[in-house]
Amino acid sequence: MQALVDMLPAWLPTFAWPWLWLALPLPLLMWLWPLREEAGPALRVPYDPARLHLQEAGRRGKGLLCALLLWLGWFCLVAAAARPQQLGAPIEPPRQARQMMLAVDLSGSMGEPDMQLGARVVERLTAAKAVLADFLDRREGDRIGLVVFGQQAYALTPLTADRATVREQLRDSVVGLAGNETAIGDAIALSVKRLREQPEGQRVLILLTDGMNTAGVLEPLKAAELAKAEGVRVYTVAFGGSGGMSLFGVQLPGGEDTVDEQTLGKIASETGGRFFRARDTDELAGIYAELDRLEPIKSAGPAVRPRIERYVWPLGMAMLFGFIGLAWRGGRR
């Protein structure tokens, strides 16, 4: 039935309560009601037959016009009561979104200038911001929140469809804002807390860090158990270069990679996510493109046509006809 209604032209009205059209003959039924009281005896007076005939014909013509106006008013009133509606232009419903938290490491090591962004050598956090901004642009329809962590974890934005606000908060984040150490477990736990009330199957956490857990109350693997229990998929991204020192933007040999890849891999596998390793900006951009594929935004459902109420027009016509008919009748008297 709905499919047939949707096939109707946009200009053709439909009625929400068509059964109210059954009230249309109600005044006629009342006029034909057999128990009406008979008119009382009339006063007999002398009269001129020709003059009375002309007066009667005039009254009959005016009475027919008055009855026509009142019937038109009643017709329009019933039409308004039946709720005429018009189908609007098709509207595509919003896409089914993911509920996604981004957890970004702001510890001291994220200030290491060992990343290439275009022709410039930049800090790790600057490179991560550029890639994450592009990732946010592609997540139209998702609700995204931002958690930053260092020695402690903080929620900068709640889950929101306003990606511009998330991008702005990310842009204003600086190294050391949450302390110089790394509390990976606390960041996971805080993100899970923000996601636990969201629909099942849509809870996603993407965690980016360049180090290992050195602070916080909760161990990362314990936090992973909590995420698994709450149905949160955790994608971990280990980000950073070789771990050597840099001098005037030139990477020097030596040093070692301090990223705890083993723990990050266990967190991802335990929660049904995946672990990624990025040693430069291009690899990081490829990882977030892969995350788009792993967590797609579902396509929109079939388009719907809104129903626009049009009862105002017949209601206004009913009032107009009724007013004219009653005024005409009163003038005759």
C-alpha cells in the first residue's frame, strides 16, 4: 500500500483519515429524519396570488443559493477533517553512523621532529594532526569523540556529529598538555566509558601512540579486557620513526624504537580490532585509509517522501462558504 502511495504524483493529494468522508451525507440524513416535528397551523391572511407567486420564486432562488453555499462549506469541512496531505520531494535518510573515539598520545615523545610532511620535517604530533584531519573529513555521518592522553587521559570532546569541533580541538592540542608520560590503559578505559551507552556493533576506538605504557592506574591489557566486555573494537596505531635523535631536522642514527608493539597488538586482537605500525606520514595515511575500509559508513536506506499537511486550505474555504451562506440567510430574514 505504501509503495502505491509513493508512486502517486506529488501534486495529487491523499487523505490520512479517508473514512471521515462517510460524514458527508450527514446533513441530508438529518433533513430526511422521519421524526421531525410537523409545522404548526399557519395564520390565514388574504393574499394576492400573482404577487405571492413572485415572492415565493425569489425566496426559492435565494434559498437554493444559500443551501448551495452551506453544502459547499460542509464539503470543505469534511475534506479538512479527512486531513489532505501532499507528498513532498524524496529525502534520503541519514547514513548509519559509527560511534568512534579517537585517542591521541600527547606525551613528550610526540614532539620528536622525525616526520616528513611535504617538503618539511615536522614533529610527530603535527604529522598525526594532518593525517587525522583528512580522516575526519571522510567520516561524514559518524559521531566522533576525542580523548588525549599523556600522564593522564582527558576527554576533549564528547561523541558528536560536529566534526569541525573535533578538528578544532585536535588542532589546539599540544605536546605535554596531559603530561609527558604515557597512560595507554587509562586512555582506553576513558574511551570505553564514553562508548558503553552507544548501540552495540558501532563502538570503535582508534588509539594512536608512539610509546609504551609508563603511567596511569589501569594496565593496558586490563583495559583491553574491559573494552572486550563492553563490545568496543580497538584499533591500535604505533606511530613514530626509528627512535633516534634528530639535529636541525636531520635524523641521526642510533637509539631504539620504544613503541610497545607486542602490547598494542594484543589489545587489538583481544577486542576484535587490528594493530598497525607507521614509521612515516605516508604509512600513517595508508593506515587510516585502511580503517575507512574496515569500518565503513553504511549506505543510506531507501529515500522517503515527507507528507505535507494541506488541511488549512479546505478549512479556510469551509469557513468562507459558511460565513457567506449564514450572512445571506440572515439578510433574507
